[in-house]
Amino acid sequence: VFVLPSKEEAYGIVVLEALSYGLPVVTTRSGGPSKFINENKNGYLVKKENPVQLGNAIIKAIINQKRLGKNARILAKEQFSWKKGFSKFYNLYFELFKEPAKKTKNKISFVIEEPFTFNTPAPSRISNIIKNIEEYVDIKVYCKFHDFSKENSNLIQIKKPDILLGDLLFRLKLNIRILMDLIDGQMDTIITRKPYQVLLFAPICYIFRRKLIYDMHSFRYKELLVEKKYFKAFLNFPLEHLSWIMSSFIIVISKQLIDDLPKFLKKKIIFLQNGVDLEEFSSLKIDKSMYEKYQIPKSKKIIGYDSIIKKRFFLYLIRRIV
């Protein structure tokens, strides 16, 4: 039985991974998981911060483990595999492949504030993007310098000064470099996860006709409220709302996020639902430092961390934004 008593969950890819392994799921009505947990069919949903309901649901899940687990595996395989999730775009991709090559490729840039290693989700996902679509577009990744980052012509690494206020200086250098490259025509589209960067880049993108995409994975201000960081949540609330308005497109991974966004933003939304094909992780090489970082026993096998994403997922994204 898999239990996830979250206070706030934007999507819940870990729930899909559990379903794929035939595990009944007990989780809270906290957002994303509510969309694919069917009560008494593949798991149970309970109220947030209600230990009595949670305990009773766990007991029921243990009693009905075989039936729930079978349904869980069927649901994940039939509705949430990459093949099923994106089959409706097949004809679109086929037409894209037939199109004659352009003389110059479109230039897409991604911004992350982490080092480009496989120890964090954002860089691992972008690594897959480079691998899958570099023959169709020119890709650049702006990121933090890391000694263990592989040599890659796609990377523009900014070194963080090892001094007081080093993080602040790093962000300053990173954003100045991006602004200069935007003005210089080094990119046609820029994708960022940070609301403040949407607000910072929006005027330049508008003037020079660049596309600005907000890669939204959650309502950050809600997460901060759950973490009781009330001042940060107060600051993030207007930033996030303005970033929705000022971006060209908004990438979302959950129907729950779409439901909670204002209706006037619906035309901007690119819905790219996550999926799971866990068999593909059997050949994945995991950085050994992952075990130490997350205190995972070395006897355990890590699955589902590095994002294995199908090429057609990215081709749909390109077709939508180019």
C-alpha cells in the first residue's frame, strides 16, 4: 500500500508510479491525485490533516489490497502511459516530420537556477529535451555552474561567487546574460519556472517579439502557506498572478491546475500531462551520490526519478509555440 498524506500536491507523479506497480494508494484530497484515484477502486481519498480517516483508509486498503492493486495497474497502463497519453497527437507529429527543413532552426532557451546534474528534477528533464529534439530546434540551457556537469555546447553555465550574497550575485549575472542574449536575438523562445523571471523578461520579449513561456508545476504561494512561510507566500501571490498574465503560454501538468486557474487564461494553457512507463527505468544509470543525498539504502533500486519522456511530447510543444 502506498500512502501520501500531502497537504498540497500539484500533480503527484509518485502516485502514478505507485499505481504502475500495482499498489493501492491512500492519499489526501490535495489537488492532482484526486483526478486519478477512484474511491474503492484503486485506492482511497481522505481529508487533509485527518489522521483518523487516514488510518481507517490504510486499513481498508490493506484488506482490499489485491483487488485495488489490480485496478491500479490497469488504470496506469491504460490511461497514463506515454503511448496512450499522447497517441491523439500522432497525426500532428507525422505531418511535422514531413515538413521540409527550414534554413534556420528555431531557438529555444531554458532557464534553471540549479546545477545541470541528474540530482535535481529540472535538469534531468531538460537533458531529455535536448536528447529528443535537438535535430529540430537549437537549444540552450542557462544554469548554475557545477564541477560535475558534462561538457555540452548547449549549456551556458554561470558560476556562483563563493562569497556572502553569492546566490544573489549569481541570479544577477544569470539574468543579465539572458537579457543581453534576448536583445541580441540569441533565442526565439524562453522557458522558465520562475515567476520573477517572467516579469523581468516580459518587456524585452514584447519589444523584440520573443515567446515567453511559464513552466508552471504548482501554485507556489499555496505550498509556502502549507510550509507556514506566510511572508514569502504574501510576496509570491501577486508575482504568480502577474506571471500568468504576462507570459505567452503557460505549461501545466495537471487538470487540477487548469481548474484552479482563471478562465481568461485558458487560451494560454499548454496541457502536457505526465505519464509513467516504469519499465524504461531498468536501463537507467543513477548517479551514486543520489543514494547519499536522499539517504537511500544502497540495496534499494531507484526508479522514477529521471524523467524519461517521449519525443512526440516535445514535438507537440514545439509545434504549439513555434
